[in-house]
Amino acid sequence: MRYLPVRLGVILAAAVSVVLAAVGPANAESASAPAPHKTTKAAPARHTPRHFKPTSCNAPVKRQRKKKAERPSVSCHAMVGATTDDRAIADTDGPADGALGPADIKAAYDLPDGGAGATVAVVDAYGDTHAEADLAVFRAHYGLPPCTTANGCFRKVDQNGGTSYPADEEGWITETSLDLDAVSAACPKCNILLVQGDDEMVDSLGAAVDTAVRLGAKYVSNSYGVSGEFPGESGLGGRLYVIGGLVAGSNATVPAVHRYDPARDRWTELADYPVPVAGAACVGLGGQIVCAGGQTNGTGIKSTYLYHPDTDTWIKGADMPYNNWGMTYSGADGRLQVAAGISGAGDVATNQAAEYDPATDTWSALPNANDASYNAAGGSDCGLYHIGGGVYDGGIAPTRWAETLPGYDHCGDGFHLSWAKLSIDALDLAPGRSATVTVTISSAGFAQPGTITGALAFRTDTPYTVPTVPITVQADPPKGWGKLAGTVTDASTGKPIAGATVQLCAGYDTETGDCGGATSTLKTDTDGRYQTWLDQANNTLQVIAAKDTYQQQLRIIEIRAGATTTLDFQLQP
């Protein structure tokens, strides 16, 4: 049996501290997480790691496959101890020097006893032939009760619940052993169900998770991730950008920016962020990185900056309406959305939300989140989600909140426009040669008339950045459509209400109160205005205007084809 030279405590915290601090701009919580005490029970190590390096599964998949047949993949977050010549340490007689044991983890995170009878599922990719035997060595070394197939504590299945196990893969074996050891450390009395996905593809691991729940697991460990899912991690052109962060053990922020190219397995130092920052909202939009907010040395900021990869420069954008850090954020619909986080002069959680449009360099209000928290999950190019996070009440208290903003919950491929079709989607281009790509536009893909914009992006296997080609289309409304527009104001002051929600129920039946058509949700801009185009066939319409702290209003109207119907609301506080 070989002890894997990993620092259990460090990797156990990888889902929070390693990912947030090393993969993206760290937030304040990553610097103030409890520091595990060093164990005194570990046997002396034959080798001392000089640094830690990613395992082979801690990188995007590099298999050759046709682009049209590609399936989204994940990577693990495991790191292994390495010597000064960058070789992984193996064949040690015990844990590496400084490794943390179960007692350290329990003490650091104040974990309770218990868990007897509960089942924790560990979902990982590929096989691990010696998983049970390796787990037995770990548990025996630290004096934990045996967890075996014979005593009913341990069970291993494939992604379908059977015994057709996938082939072993060295990197994922490391991740699997790490996950099994971590579960054992956190809950020694829990039963463990190991579910092995066929490969590192999202659909395979998703099937494995379904199997874990079907087989009775109440808790499922998914120790892997995809690009763009964590705060501060920004993807652009198939590369990862790490922006700012915290100095270990302090609130001091840094401006450093680095880019990782998985195709070349290489890190590149880029132009510094204009100010030292951590906890900012950063997304890749239209061939550039857009960042907003964050905190500098413990003080929230509201700056917006745009990074242009072709010139390696940062450009100042319009400031946010308020200072904000530790927020949840998204890059949906070609814009940056932020919600909740910390704002104001002190460490006060907010439920405010806003949106930045890089095309116009303007901010507008969004409907407030239902709950105020910070460091919540939610980064996506498929919608604005606000999941979990923490609140401060004499200490950091985790939450179980989950919500999504209507109108921003539609998922789509960030590299695909439903209204545009390419004559070719891949080609080899020799030096000095050119190629023609024809873009065919279909108006059937437009949800609304008006000016529609997009971009033709290029992914290459070269070290050079290829600028995007903008696409602009003017779409006229069909003959049977009419426009609904209006303003939402405060009835007592007459001032516009930004971020008010306007909900439409099409085909409304005045007798039954049912919607015969689709429903949609709009929001007002900074001037309290809203507008949309609808088919006259959707008459009659029920329209509801609402905003927190105001009384909502309901109206029943009809629109006329080729005309603008104005519907204003004056909400009472």
C-alpha cells in the first residue's frame, strides 16, 4: 500500500479555500477559515513535500473527438506533494510531514460525533480497484473503525448501480482515495457508497449521482468542477483567468492576474488589475473579461474594469451603483449580473442586485434577491442563481437558501446563437492562407424585435488571441405584433422605480383567471421603464407590477397590432 502524499486538511478544504483562493479572487472567508492544528499521531515521513502540484485529473480532458460529439467534462481539484524536481512523492511509509489527520479536521471544524447509519456517497470518475484496501490502511492508521464490504459499511458500484466498473485512471484514483479518506475523517461512523462514473463527462457523473441517491445516499460528495462555477474564476477562449486574491493569513489584497492555458499546460502572468482586489465578480463576455466590485484590503469597492486579451490592458468602466463584494454573479445574456454580497460601510449583507451592459457601459437595477447573504454560489452563463452563502450574526452562519431570478433562468451554449448558422464550424488554416465562413441569419430565432447583437468567436490551438467578429441584425416586428410599454413610478413622489418586476399573463381568461398562453417577466430600467412586443393573438393580457416595500398592482388590457399600448403603474409604498 502506498500512502498518497497529500495534505488531507488542505485538500478537504479544497472546495472552499483552495478553489476560491488559488483558482479565483479569494474572498474574506477564505482567509479567516479555521486553521487545523497539526496532528501528533502521524508517523514520521520518509519524504517532505517541497510544493504541491495538480494531479492528472486536475486539468480539462484532452481526448481527441469530433467537435459536434463533444460532451461537457469536469476536472478534479486534487493536488499531490512533489519534490524539488517536480516529481510526485510516492511509496512513503506514512503520511507526509505536516499532514493532517481526522482528529485535526474534527477539532478545526468542530465536527460532532454521530452519523451512525447514515450513508455518504462519493461520486468520482473512472475505477479504483484498490479503493477498499487503501481505505482500510488509512482508517487503521488513525484508529478509525473498519469500513468494509463484509461489515456492510462500504459498498462500490458503477454509475448504473452494478459491478461493471470502469478502468482505473491514476489521477482519479488519487482523487477517489482523497475523497474516501475525507469522508472517513469527517464522519467515521458513516457508511460509504462509492459510485464510479464511466469517465469524467458531466452526463456520466450525473448518472452516478442519480444512482447514489436511488441507492439511499442522503449525502453526496461531488469533488470536481467545471470552468466558471466558482466566484472569481473567469473563462475566456478556453483559458482560465485568476484575478487578484488575498495574502494568506491577512485581509491584504493583491492585484496579480494570471491566465492558465490547459491546451499547453502553461500559466502566464498578465497586466495587474488596476487596484488590489479580492471577492470581485468576473465573467467572460464578448471576447473580454468584465470585473466589478470586490474589496481592497477589507474595504468594499464599486469599480468596474474590462480586460482586453489582445492588448493585455484593463479599461475603466462605469462604477457600480453601490460597493459590493462576495456577491453571487452571472454572465447571462451578454451582460454581468450581481446579487447580494457585502455592501455599505460595514460588513453588512445586502440583497441588492444590478446588471452591467458592456455594450453601453451602463448599470441598471435588477429585482432584489429574496435573501441577503454573501459568498453564495450562482456563477453561470445560463442564468442568475443565488444558492447558499452565509450571514453574519456574531459569527459566520451558513444558509440553505436557493433562488433564481425569473427571466434569467434560461440555459444556453455561450458559443452558440440560436438565430445564426455557420457554413463550417471547424477548419485547419495554414500560415498566410484565408478561409470564408458564411453566417446565415434566421429571424425565427429572435424572441423580440429590435437590434440584435452577437459575435463570431474563434477557438484555436495557437498561443495567440483571435479577436471576435461582431454581428448586428435589425429585426422588424411581424405585422400581427404590437408593443406594450410603460413606466412604474412611486405614487407618493412621482419618481421612477428601478428594478420593479412586471409580469405578463398572455391569453388571460377573465372568467376563470387562467393564463391561456405563456407568461413572461420583465424588469424596469433606471428610469422605471419597461417594454416588450407581443402577438395580438395573445390578447387578453393580465399585467402585474410589483416591487418590495410597495403594494402590487394588477391591470387587464389588450394590445393592437402595429401600435404601441401604454400602461403605466403608480405603486403605493
